[in-house]
Amino acid sequence: MRRKVVYTIAVVIFLLPAWTSFAQRGHTPAPPPVTLKATVDKQKIVIGEPVQLMLEATATGNAPLTWPNLDSLPHFDFVEKGKVDSSLRGTDRYYRQYMTVTSFDSGAWAIPRLPITLGNKTYFSDSVRIEVGYTKFDPSKDYHDIKDIIEVPNPFAKWFAWIVAAVALISIALVVWFIRMKKKMRTKTVTATAAPRLSPYQEALQQLKELQQQNLPENGSMKVYYSRLGDIFRLFLLRRFNIFSLAETSEELITQLRKMSLPAEEFSALSDTLRMSDFVKFAKYQPGLPESEQHFQSIKSSVDVLEAKAAAEAEAKAQAQAKVQQINKPN
């Protein structure tokens, strides 16, 4: 009898892992119908510095989805809230919203878990920690109040007259030399054939074509690809519209583009591309190949639309001037 009991216990112990594995295989949890993610472009800021917050979600099925209505965030203030963009990816629904926030409370704060409702269930994103502080200073150094202005004698004062005289003589010599060189140049016939420079529009199209042929997204060079894509568009704006776009942030550039009366759909796609460029360069976000192609087409389409708009305005101006000249022309 004792042998049978021992034998039974041994069989149960031996088969228990197999039963457990089989039970786990039969009850593999299904993937959640909603994936929600919150991303920021920087996690350390000084007081009042803007932070780009991107909230994106992917939902499966046809259940109604309720997007979070964010009126306030603890310790953070909204600077700007973009609209919610949505698209279909196969059978999935994809949503994205850009928001600009800032904080005037020093310390380590967290953007809380943001809720989204699908049907009768609520899902939450992960919280995002952001450190808010002041500009760095050395507390070990003594505090010094503002001193009065101290007059410092100029050691070069006695040489000032000699310097002025030397500059005057050099200027006279340069003028004489320039006049002589100009006379010599008039006696020669110089034929210089310079290659015509491409127009801003032609240069932008050529650079976009070269960028597309490099296949950077397929090779994993997303950061280089988006940096080059943004630079091409900014250079086009600089040459075509005299907008100092190379030294502006994406948000400053979007503000200027809003004044150019682009179609709403075109402006929304262009803003999304410029903001995504910041997330790729600064937050190391890796979009998919379809997204990178979509952003490429957005830049190219915006260049075409802006060029057509500028050409139409120039033609209308030329016709108006011709009409005025025709009216003022004496009979």
C-alpha cells in the first residue's frame, strides 16, 4: 500500500509541469484592443521652457472610442493643443495628437496616466516624468552685489591721432589702387560663362529626388533622413520667401506658415511632418516606413503648393502693373 502511494505522488510530481504548460497554452491572453502611448521630446527643462507631448493610440475593432479631453494637467500649463489626427492601418484605427505644455513649478513632476475609453472599458497610458529646474549656478561662490561703474583709462588714447592718420592714408591708397584696377579691367574683354543657378523650386525638387534615391529609412538612418528633409524645406522657404527659417524652431516656423493661407489639410500634414522631425531628432522616435514616405510626400506637396501660390501672386502683380502702365500711357 505504501509503495502505491509513493508511486502515485511521484507520477503527479513528474506530470505537474506538463499540465501547467498545457494550461498556460490554452489560456494565452489576447492582446489588448487599445495601445496608448505618451511621448515627450525632452525630460529635463528649465522653468517656462516648452515641451512637446505626443499622445498616440491604436484601436482594434469597431467599438466607439472616446479621446481624453485634457483641460488641465497637475503642475503643467497648456501652451497649444493640436487637433486629433486619425487614420486607418489595415483593420486598426490610429490616432495621434500633439500638445505643447510647460511648467512654472520647480521639481520632478509627472504627466499622469491619460485615459482613453473604448466601448465600456477604459485604458491608460504610462505616466511621463519631467524634471523642472532653474538655470545652473554655483552655490559655493560668494554672492556679489552690482558694483558701480569704474572709469578705466584708455592706454591707446595717445595713439588715437596716429591711428586715424594711418587709416586715412591706407584708405587713400586703396581708392587709388581700385581706380587703376578698374581702368585696366575696362581695357580687357572678359568672357565668363557661369552655370545658371537653379530656382528655389527647382533646387528643392532636385534635392528631394536625391534624398529619395538614398533610401535612408530602409537603411535605418531615420534621424539623418528627417534632418535632411526638414533642411530642404527650410532652405526653400529662405530662398523663395525670404523667411529666416534656418534659425527658427519648428513651432516658430509653423506659426509663420499659418499666415501663408495654406489649405487646411495641407497645413495639418505639414505641421505633423515638422513636429515628427523634432521627435525623431531629439526623442529618438522611430516612425515606420509608410510614415516616412507620407512625410516625404507632405514636404514635396507643400513645396508645390507654395510655389504655385507664389507664382500666381507674381503673375497677378505683373498684370496689375501692366494695366496701370497701359492706363498711364500717353495717347
